[in-house]
Amino acid sequence: MAQRIALIPTYEPDSHFPELAKEGSLAGFQLIIVDDGSGSGYTELFQKAGEHAVVLTHSNNSGKGSALKTGLAYIQEYFSKDYTVVTMDSDGQHTVEDALKLCGYAEEHPDALVLGSRALKDNVPLRSRFGNSVTRFVFRLATGLSVHDTQTGLRAFSCGLVPFLLSISGQRYEYEMNVLLACAKQKIPVAELEIETIY
């Protein structure tokens, strides 16, 4: 089985963050955490998380896209070829179980980008539901492809896609949409697996 790496970009995480790192480590993930300029007030949290992970630090807040690319560049340099990466948000919206599920699918479909798709039905804030509906519609107009959850941060892919992902522009949240647009342009398959919706 391919080595599994969980990449978690974060900015000013809450007190539950070290527990997520511990859970991921116990599940067999090699964890790479990117502190995107959270500052000295979060040092203790990152020290605790660092007991289970490699922690990379931006001196200033550079944006989610920048943090993801910092992590991907580190992975490309320090890990040998046979691995699968899953990106997770640090705010508790993604479960380790769902991360494992996406990794399993990505290992069976190494040419695909695998998205963890939230049902976005019940108990979802109106702003989240509306925002995803708009971006889903715009994405379909631009590409002809239908992706249910364009805004999900839970994504898995094989090592072969890392150079491609590093080549995509974007420093902040636009990076994740740019990835989907680039995949559509390059005919890279995008698969969706339904995941638990947590708010």
C-alpha cells in the first residue's frame, strides 16, 4: 500500500487542532502541517501538534493556496515516489475516516483528483449552501463538467499529480478553484465521494 500523507494548512487553529493531528497519526498518516503565519500566540498549539507531525511555518499569512504549495513542495522533496496525499482543513469539518476513504479511492484511481463532497442539504449555513451553488454553476458553465462541491478542502491524489498541482497559480482560496479548472482543461478525471458534513 502507498504511503499516506495528510497535508493540513492552517491559520490560527482552535484548541482542538492537536487532537486532529494525533488522530491522523494514529490512523497511519504522515502529517505535514503548514502554519500560515498564525503568530506567537499559537506556538504552544503547534508544539503539541508537532508531536505527531512535521510543522512548516510561514512568517506571515500568505493564503491557503500558498500554504498548500509549501506543503506539496516539501512532500515532493522529502518523500519517495509511492505515496498518496490527502489535504484536510484544520477546523474539524473533515474526519480522519473520510480522509482514509478518499485515500483508498485515490490509490485505486491514481490518475484522478478525488474530492470529499459534502451533501450540503440539512443543517448547512445558508451562506455556505449559496456560495457553493454559485461556484458550482460557474464551474459548469466554464468547463461543461458538473462538480457537486467545488469548495471542499478534503481532496486526495497520487504522487504523480504533485508536480502538476505545484504548477497551478493562486495564493489564497482561489487556488482550489484554479486546480479544478486546470484539471478540466488537462482532462484529469475529478471524482467525488460523499463525506460527513460537519459545521
